[in-house]
Amino acid sequence: MGEDEEPGLVSESPTRARRAKLLSAVSLVVVGIACLVYIRPSLQPAATPASVAPQKATFQLDAVDFVNPSTGWVLEDLDDFQFAVLGTRDAGRHWTPLLVEPSVLQGEYMRFFDARHGVVATAGGEPLLYTTDDAGVHWIRHIVYNEYTFSISASFTDPLHGWELIGAGQDVPITSPALVRTTDGGKTWTRLGVTVSTSAQPFAVAFSDSRHGWLDTVGPAPRAYATDDAGATWHAVALPAPAGGWPVPEGSYFVAIRPTQSGGLVASVVNSAHVSGRASGIDVLGYPPLTVRTFDGGGPVIYVYNTFADSPFAGVATSNAIGSGGLQAANQTVIRSTDGGMSWTVVAPPADGGTMGFAGPLDWWWMGPGAMSTSSDGGLTWSAVRNGGLAQPVAGSLVLLDPQHAWIGATVKGATLLYTTGDTGTRWTLVPLPSLNL
């Protein structure tokens, strides 16, 4: 067994020394990765359940995925620049470490398709893809495209079909982010080329099935960008304006698209002023979370905002950013489609701020500080706002399995804790997570 290999993992990556060199070269680039849920299984099986001390956690809860009310996984970012994935088969009463790998705090993407098959993708330089067909007990590690790739975003629709949005890296002469695709679970990759040739800048990709996908972009018009041929070509889709028109019609439009289920889509549009010299306006640096640079008195200031299209536990904020604890992006409009993007309708959450989750194209939940509401018609109407039971829900962390069962992260005394419900949010139960001492 080589020095880079560990039990339960088949290695197909270069050595960690070469990886470290490339990561150090790209560590100053601000990127985000989009996803529905994250996960990372650990390589060290636990003989007994780890001790639980959520108030003394030495990790950041970064991703949650469940395929049924009992079976699921969480991803923890550990204090020692590693991430760990833990799995449960009894609704969180016990957790087993499944994978521990180095982390550069640039985000991970995870999706499980059933109780056995799942994928994990890392962002940043020399990105890796991990695949499993036994619930995370064993993993195969693949290089995405080549070892010089810089990954911005990943999306998979099944264990075989996936896409990654990649940026420029050594020996990869790309002037704008390009898309690569795999149809064999990451064994081989095909470069499809630059996604959009307009002035719009892509930041993330999300596919709802093996042919239909969407880009999260910032550009000079309120348009989404879609493909219906598995990413080979892309076209613009105009989005309707809210009542009264766009607040800054000549400004920039950040458009994030989140597929729900059965053709459902939710768009979050943030309309802002263009950067104008060094006096005003914003410059989008990355998503998710939405990270922007503005100028205050001639000096740059970085802010991190929440949007209603944030994926569960989306992204990792830069350490010098302001507002990662919960600033809501201004001038934000929510637009939904129930027919795969053929038609769109502007909708309004029951209150400003908060976070939304989707059990289907029409079954939505909204949760804010100490409050919650539900919709059965895709956000057109909402139930009366009631006590949500959680003081500070984490934006983008609401994960709905069905109209009754959900998981969410909430901030308590500076720590992000995991809660679950099986009765449509009437009662929330704390799910203790083990703190790994690695």
C-alpha cells in the first residue's frame, strides 16, 4: 500500500506533495461550489460511537444528506484542515466515520442517489471526485479532468452522469470557466467548452436530469442560462420583473437557479449597481455564498450575503469577509417555475430574510428566526407564520426529504448544530454529532 493510500479508499490521485504545491498557488482565488447537499465519508471505521459534546464541537457542520428518515450522512470541516463524513442508519442516534481527507476550505459537493450510491467532489485546485456503491464504506478517488484543473462547481444527476465548471489552471488555457462532463462516474471526462460567450459570468452549475441544466451567473440583464443537450450548448432565458420593475434596471443581475423536483425551479435574482470606478457598486467574487466586493471611501470591502437559492450549507466564507453570519442580499427577487423553465412567476416569501427548503415543485417551507411558514402552491400563498422553534436557522441549510421530514442547521452560542423534525416542523429535535479526535 502506498503512503497516500488508506484502508477503504482506492487512490487515483497524484501525491499529496504535488497537490499541496498547486493548492498553495490557487489558495488566494475566491470560489464557491454549488450543490444540493454535501457529504464526505471517513476512512477510519469507529469501533464504538464517538463521544458527543456539541457545545464543545471542534468542527463546522458543512453538509447534510438523507435518503430516508433513518439513513443519512453529514460532512464536518475539522479544525486541522480536514473534512470528515459520518453516516447514520438510525436517524442520527449513532454515527460512523466513513472518510477523512484534507480540506482547503473551498467547499465540497455531495449527493447520494440511494442508500448505497453517492458522490463527493472537492473544489479548488486539483479537484477530486469520490464515488461509492456501498453507502460510503469504500470509495474510489478520481482526478477531475486533469491534475491541473481548478474546479468551481459540480453537479451530478446519478452515479454516472456529472458535470464540473472549471477555471484556468496550469496547462489549461481557459479564459472563461468551461464545462467538463463524465458519463462513467468520473473515470473519464470530456471538455464541452465555454458555457456562455456573452458578458455574463458563470459561477455555478446545477443539472436536474441528464440533459437539463442551469448556470448561476452575474450579468447585465435578468437572464438565466439553460441547456437541454447535456451541456453541449446553452441559451438565455428571460426572467420576469417584480411588481414595479427592477430596482436598478441598468445594474448587474446575479441569477442563481436551484432545481427542486419534477420540473420545479427556483430562481433568486439580486439586482445591484455596477462597479463604478472605486466609488460605488459591487463586484461579485464568488458563489455560494454570494461574496461581493464593494468600495467604501475608496477602499475595498468584502461582504458575504445569503440568498434564497443557497444550497444546503452552501460554501465557505473568506476569513476577512463581513456578514457571513446572516446578511440578506438587498434587492432580491424570488421567481419560480413548475414546468422546467418554460414559464416563470414572481413569488414572495412570507417575510424578509430566513431560508427556504423544497420538498417538491409546490411544497415549500420558509424558516426565519423563531418563525416558520409553509406553502403548497410553490410560494404563491403561505400559511400563517408560526413559532419555528429555532432562534437562528442557518441560511441554505433547510433540507426537506418529504413534506413531514426535514433537517436544518441552527446557530447556538456560535456553533452550528443539526436539528430534525418528522411532523412538519411542529417539534425539532437536536441531533448530537460526534467530535472526532484525529
